[in-house]
Amino acid sequence: MIIGALYFGGCFLVLGAASYYMLEDYGLKPLETINQYLIYYFFFDLLLRFFMQKTPVMNIKPLLYINIKRKSIVNFALGKTLLSFFNVLHLFFFIPFSVVLLKEGFQVTGVLSWFFTAMTVVFFNNFLNILIDKKNTVFYTVALIFAGFGLSQYYQLFDITQYTGAFFNLIYQSKWVIVFPLLALLIIYWFTFRFFIKNLYLDEGLSIKQSEAKTEDLLWLNQFGTLGTFLKNDIKLIKRNKRSRATLFMSVIFIFYGLLFFTNSIEAYQNPMMQVFAGIFVSGGFLFTFGQFVPSWDSAYYPLMMSQNIQYKEYLNSKWWLIVIATIISTLVASFYLYFGWQIYMLIVVGAIYNIGVNAHLVLLGGAYVKKPIDLTSAKGAFGNSQGFNIQTFLISIPKLLVPMLLYWSGKAFFSVEIGLLFVALAGIAGFAFRNKMFALIEKVYKKEKYLTIAAYNQKD
């Protein structure tokens, strides 16, 4: 976690110091250009917070017994969030960029006003995230609105950056305008404060949360026997936990990843190998985001499960079918890519065939070596184990993308586009044909790594 913080801090530091001159080299006005796209910068900040930043919680039971005002408890908890890494990180961009502005002769008062406004919006996002963390529907509504803004700007229907950019430019030119973002920050803080002060009890508010158990029968899956039992467990896991729901959301985002490749908006992506790369990702979002962490999703009860009369093949088969179903659904949803031509959509279809026949087995095989326990109640637990990266998982990941890219390129280069698509599809079909042999190999590896995996999942530090 520390290495990650230093890495991203360094990236923001370099970006803040160099972005002025980079934009100037392209003939753009640095401050005006940054101001124009700050709205998207702050939205992605909110997006990252929603999935990564934890809501402030405290053990309030001992505090309620002593003479400490409830307002002080809430102010203390909310005040701690201001020192969050998600707030401090932005200083590494805005401070060096502001220093460069001063060095280039911009007005001191205007730069300071712009800097404090930017940080005010960062803190606004901090408290807004605390509120919408309680209401997922609010966040997804905001996300759809910003996605609409992005698409409308791309297709030149409506450009919101003209108005938001003008506002941030006005902040620099007329310093008194900083009153409005400060007022917005005070208002959001007041709403956040009132929300927690009304719920400051042992079973609500800032208290440590206790999940309520709910039962779901999903009786229609009983007809599939043991496979149905495992599928029911996975469906419940995805529905009930924030981390798994976030993974599902990210797999939906992958469907739209192909727009970067198939709209001819980025010149570097306009080659055969990169296009089949996009086809693999569009249909394989769930495979890469969920499948690569099998069996880590079950780390909380994995030792208990391994003590039962459960066949590894049945367990792995259920995960495989879950990945296959998700891949088929993603491919059907991605049918809107037919707008760009049948060849584009066929890239996605053959990518799905390869994902089902080859990559679905590879992610399960790689999972045997990913001894990374996942705490479903916290995003931190998923990144807190250095055992997630090793030479085995690196080698296994190579055929996932490199092989289909080479197959498509060779078929298109020496024959035709159709032959290139056929090569990728045949590789997927061959993988499906040898499915039983692949499962036997994967099962053997899981058995070999069984006790090392259990030991890793039991580590607390």
C-alpha cells in the first residue's frame, strides 16, 4: 500500500510539474485547458472514492459513556477524513502546477484563489462520497449523467466543459467567486454532519456495522445439483457485498472499452492486434475482474469448505459456468457494436469464443497461485497481500491476450480478415473440446496448492 501511494504520488507530482509545458508545446493555453477538463478530473476522483474510500466508522460505545458531546464525536470522525490519502494525493498535482503558474508570471492572488477552489472541490467530493456511500442509486445516477455529458461532447451535441471551464477561469480572474465553492463545501459538510448526528447510536451512524442476514432460496438452481449449490453461493456473494458488486460494475464498464478502439479516435489503436485485444476485453470484463480472484472470493470460509466432502472439479465447474454465462451476456449486450460494422462485432464474438474456450480455463489455473485473501467488507483487504503477483501468474497471463492477437494478425496478414477471425475462434473451440483435460490439470494444481492457499488465507498480518 505504501509503495502504491508513493507511486501515484510521484505520478501526480510529475504530471503537475510538467503538464503546463506539455500543453504549451501543443499550442494550448495551459490554465484554460486544465480548467476546461477539471469537471471530469473531479468526477473520476469521486468514482475512485466510491469504490476505494471507506466511510468513517468508530467504536462509539465507550465514547457515549463519558462526557463528550455528540457533535464533537461527529466532527472528529468527519475531520479525520480530510487527512485521507484520497485528499492528500491531489496536493501532489495542484501544488506543483500552481508553482509553475507563479513561475510563469501568473497573478499570485489569482493562482492562490484557483488552488484553494480546486482543493475545496476535492473536499466537497470527500463529504459527498460519505453521503452517496449510503445510497448506491444516487452514485449510479450521477455516473450516468456524466457519461451522458461525455457522449454528448464526443458527438458535439452539448459541451459542458465550456461552462465549467469558464467558471474556473472566472475563479482566477475574479477572486471573490471563490465564495461559491466554499459555500457549497459548508452546505455539504452540514448535510453530512446532520446525517450522522441523527444516527449516532450503537446500531447506526458511526458505529461499527453489523450486517443483517437475509435468505434467498433461488430454488430454480436446485435442478443442477451440486453445480446449482455453488452457483447460488456465488450469486449471493455478488449481490450482498460491495466489493463484488463493484467488480460487476467494472465488468459492465469493460463492454464500452471497445469504443476507444473501434471509433478511430486513437490512431495507435488502429491495427489488427489491438482490435482483437479490444474484442477480448469487451466480452471478458467479468472473466478478468471476477475470474482472476477465484478462489480468493471464498477465502473467508475456504478452510471450512476444504474440510467438507467437496470435489474440486465441481467447485471449479461452477466458477467456469458463471464466467461463461457472464461472457455470453456481455457479448449480447455488446451487439450495439454492429453499428461500426459486422467485422467489428465479429471481433467481439470470436473474442468471446476464445474467452470461453481458453481464457476461462487460464484464469482458473492462475487462481491456484493467487493466494490473496479478499475481505468482502473492505477494499483494503484485496490489495494488502504481496502474494498476489508471482512468476506463475505472469506466465499464465501471456496466452490470455498475446496468443489471440498473434493468431488474428497472422491470419489477416497472410490470408484475410475472415481467416484471422477463424484462427481465433478455432483456438477457442479447441480449448472447449479439451475442457475435461484442462479441468483435470487445473484440479491437480489446486490440490497441490491446497494447504499453501489455506495457510495464506489464515494470515492476519
